[in-house]
Amino acid sequence: MTGGSVDPLDLVAVADRIGIVAFAVSGVVVGIRAKLDLYGLVVLGLVTAIGGGFTRDIVIGDIPRVLQTTDYLLFAIGATFIGIVGGALKLTAPEPIMKAADALGTGAFAATGALLSREAGLDWPAGVILAILTATGGGVIRDVLAGEIPQVLHRGLNATGSAAGGAVTLALAPTDVTAAALAGGIVALVITAAGHTERVRLPKI
Amino acid sequence: MTGGSVDPLDLVAVADRIGIVAFAVSGVVVGIRAKLDLYGLVVLGLVTAIGGGFTRDIVIGDIPRVLQTTDYLLFAIGATFIGIVGGALKLTAPEPIMKAADALGTGAFAATGALLSREAGLDWPAGVILAILTATGGGVIRDVLAGEIPQVLHRGLNATGSAAGGAVTLALAPTDVTAAALAGGIVALVITAAGHTERVRLPKI
Amino acid sequence: MTGGSVDPLDLVAVADRIGIVAFAVSGVVVGIRAKLDLYGLVVLGLVTAIGGGFTRDIVIGDIPRVLQTTDYLLFAIGATFIGIVGGALKLTAPEPIMKAADALGTGAFAATGALLSREAGLDWPAGVILAILTATGGGVIRDVLAGEIPQVLHRGLNATGSAAGGAVTLALAPTDVTAAALAGGIVALVITAAGHTERVRLPKI
């Protein structure tokens, strides 16, 4: 960062942190609905926030980065506890803010998933799969643990957005990695947000 | 391959491809029943087809082969889309063909699971477990995502067949790997097919 | 072991074996309730007994130790079959014995999980997570496969105990690894047992 300009990767990192909070809170909300106890809420918040990246790292053969980066882990734990305190106080985050944060997180997670798969030497179809896994895997684990069919499999455009955003990131990465991450993240964000309006949806059979 | 003879490993590879199609279609069918959207159907088809081998590779410490072999991945994605188009057109694959394809796939997956565990230096009890995991793991993930108790845990003989086929493959492998894979695969196929008749079943308590 | 003294790590190993039996039996019991067949019961017994350590090893980048240690695997399989025979004979293990064995296993698993995360070079927050994963991960897989919300997320103090025991183990390990394992295991055991009384429980929202 020089001359006052903002590094696009910093934007992705900020979006990632916002996503962690949104995902953790969504985990806590699902956990309260499933009548979990305090520990269950911690687990649901945490797996929703970090489960996608955790699984992605295992798939590409790495010890999960979040276990090796203590402040990132503590940030996710902190976000989870904030969600729990909010739930105990019966605070509800305004729906539009939660949706915006979910879209931001999905964008950031899709972009980082794509870039890490590229670093692991994988081809683009695998990269798209890992972008989706990073952005939506946490929610899948959350829903399975809560005894529900994963939302991403029947609602919204988070997966479609992650796939498109991952593909854009991978397509542009050979020219400029940071611009690629930003562009791919924005694509994922926009499509995810479109899904949140519930006016656009995937067909069912 | 010389003199017109057929390499038994080619037979296993062909059976593996047939299995991929059968497993992908079974995933789509379960997904339609669970009212998933298009993305959900893609996931269910794909995890059923490749989830067993994917998990096995992670267990033995490898990046999943399917992510490193783009045509194999694209073949599985293609098989999934064929299943989805078939579902959209309300085509139903004839039951006997689906069962035969499932048995062929189970045979091929059990044999390859056993051989790869051997290459990873594992002892035969672990090899039998990995044969079962390769052949039945995809269906377990499919059912968990669809909110059902995994079929293999309460119906059919796919797991018994995979265990027996894996054991045969491991027992014969020191003499001739290709013959071992073929023999083990056939054992798994026959037992799985016997389970499909529903005249043979495992006891319940 | 010299002069008749008992190595504390031997105590942990004994508690571990008792835990394997208790966990396997609990898996079989849940499997019978879910109407699984013989294979399903074997899977549920086995994943409950070894699933926590299995997952932990994958997370820290190792091939699961249980697959590389054939007698440990065969011991777990044997424990599972004993559970199945007991179930078939409609024997019920007395509740207090099952609870004591569960607490012993939780203590041993939490201590070993913490020590292995330390060996893998992870920081203490990750170590506490791996202690919990080792001690409670098998039960989570068991419940998900049986179509239930994981018990540990809404009942008992097994996770709280594992977290506290893991933390104690990690805190003391720099001075004396064996004493640390023993102390941490006892902490996990006591808290888990307190949870079994159902007089102490975590709050719900």
C-alpha cells in the first residue's frame, strides 16, 4: 500500500472478517432454533464461520490455517460469543445487514478458496469446487449438525455466486492476483445478494 | 495389452465409469425427492459419485485424485447433468439396469479402494475399511445431506460385498494385482447384486 | 515402569481402552434404536469408538493412527461385536457402569488429543479444540449417521470437560507430559461425570 491507495487484498481481508461475523451469528441462530446448549451454540457458530476453509485446507493437504493462526481463530470464537450474547439478550440483527454481511463473506471466501486451490496446483474445475466449498461448506456442516437439509442445496444463490466468483478469480489470476480476487469476490457477492432478494432462484424438478 | 487380450484393469476402469454414472444418477434421484434445487442436485449427484474416493484419498493423506484428474471430474459432472436432464424429462432408468450399474460400480470402487490402501502401506483390516469407504462413502454423504439415515446402514449388502471384495483383492494382490482387482471386484459385485434381490439381508436386532 | 510404580501414561492407555468399549457400546445402542442392520451397527460402534481420533489425525495431517495400528483397530472392532452380541441378547449394561466408562474414555481421549496437537506444533486454542474433537467427535458422527442432533451439542458436559481437561494438559505439559496427561484426563473425567448426574448443565437460550 503506497500513496494512499488501498490494496484490493486488504478489502478481501476486511470482507472475510465481516463474513466470519455473519456466518458465526447465522450458526448461533440456527443453534438456538435447534435448542442447543451453550456449547452447542459455540460449535455451531464456529463451524459455520470457519468450517468451509477448514475443510478446504484438509482437502488440499494442509493443516487448517485457522488452527495455525491463533488470532483468526480467536476472532471467530469472539464473533461466536457476540452472537450468543446477542441471542441471550434477544437482540436480532436487522435482516438487510445480515444479508449484506453474508454476501460479503461469500465473496471473500469464494475468492480465497479459488486462490488457494490455484496455489495448490489444481486445475480450474477443482478450483471452482474449492471456491464453493470454502464459501458454503461451513453452512452445510451447521445445517447437518442441526438436523436440517443444508440450505445451500435448496435455497439462495450462494453456491452459484461462489462458483461464478471462483471462476472469475481463476480466470483473471494469471494477470493480477489481487485484482482477480477483488473481481471474483464482487461477482460472488452480487449473485449471492441477488439470491437474497428471492426474486432470482434456481429451478427445481 | 497384446494379442487381443483384455487387461483386467481396463475392465475395472470401465466398471468404475459405469459406477460413476449409476452413483451420480442415484444422487440426483435422492436430491429430487428431497426437493433440492439445481445446485443441490449437482452436489448430490457429484458427492455420491466421487465422495467415497474423495474421502479415501484424504484419509490416506493424498489430495483427492478426482481433483487432480480433470477429465475424471468432468466425467462425473457430466454424468450428474445427464441424471438431472433425465429427471427433468421424468425419465426413469429401468430398475434392473440401475441395480446392475450400482453393483458394477461397487465392485470397481471396492477393488480400487483396497489397492490404494495397499499402496499406502496399510495392513489388511485398514484396507477392508477403505474398500468399504470407497464403495459406500459417497452414498453415505448423499443420504446425510438429504436428511436420511444412510441406506447402507440398514439395507442391502453393498458394504458386505465391498468388505468381501476388498479382502479378496488384498489377499490375491501379492500374486497378481490385476487379477486380484478383477476377482475382488467380481466378489463385491455378486454380493451387492444378491443384496439387490432383497432375498438376502443382514439381520437386525 | 520401575520399582512397582505405575506410569501415569499407562493409566491413560487403560482409560483409553475402557473408553473405546464404552463408546463402541453407545454406538451400537444408538444404532439398534435407529433400526440399523448388522453392518450399520458395526459402523456405528466403530465410528463412535474411533471417529474422534480418526478425524483429529486427519486434521493434523496424519494418516489415522488407528488404521496404522492394527491391534488397536481390532480391539475397537472386537468391542463393537461385544456390544452387538450384548444387544442381541438384550443385555443392558448397568447405567452407572456405562457412565463411568464414558467419563474415563472422555478423560483419556481429551488428554491424548491435547498432547498430539502439541506434538503437531499447534497453539493452545487449537489444542483445546482438538481435545474436544478427539473426545466428542465420534459421538457426533454416530448421532449424525443415526439422524439425530448430536447429543454433545445439547446435553451433558463431555465437551466442557474435554475443553478443561485439554487446557490443563496443555498448561502442564511443559513441566511433565505424563503428569499433565493424567491431571488433564482427571479434570475431563470429573466434569464429564458431573454432567452425567444431570444436576449440572449448560444454559440454553
